[in-house]
Amino acid sequence: MNQPDQNTNETPATARKPTMLRRLLSHHELATLLLLLHAPIDASAKPEIPQLYEAGLVETISSDAGVSHIRLTQEGNAVLRGLGVR
């Protein structure tokens, strides 16, 4: 009788991946995604990078010279496709 409900559809909060459905992108964030569409940029180039990183839209890559760059993830590309850019 006192058994916990086992709902297999629920995901633990720590494993839940952030989605952009939780908030809207600012015009600065959209502009940064458009810049990244054409080429990776320096990790410190734009102040919007941390928010985009938390949302899972960008990722950090390292070049052979050890310089960190930011590029779009599949989710970031999906946002731009949804806007008709790609």
C-alpha cells in the first residue's frame, strides 16, 4: 500500500537537458548564433556565450594551437533551422 509511485516518464532534475523552450533568446544571442553559423569564434568574443553554453546551443572546441573556440551544437543549428536560416 505504501509503495512509491514509479512513473517511468519522469526524468531526474539533474539529468534534464536545458531546452530553449524555457526562455526566449535575446537579439544579441540570436546574432551570436548567426555569427557562429559561418565560423567558430574566440571563446571570449561575445558576452552572450555563457548563456548559450548553458542552454546547450554552443560548445567549446580547442584548436591544435591550444586556442579555445566556440561553435554551434546540433541544438544551436536546430534553432537557426527553425528560424529559416539553414
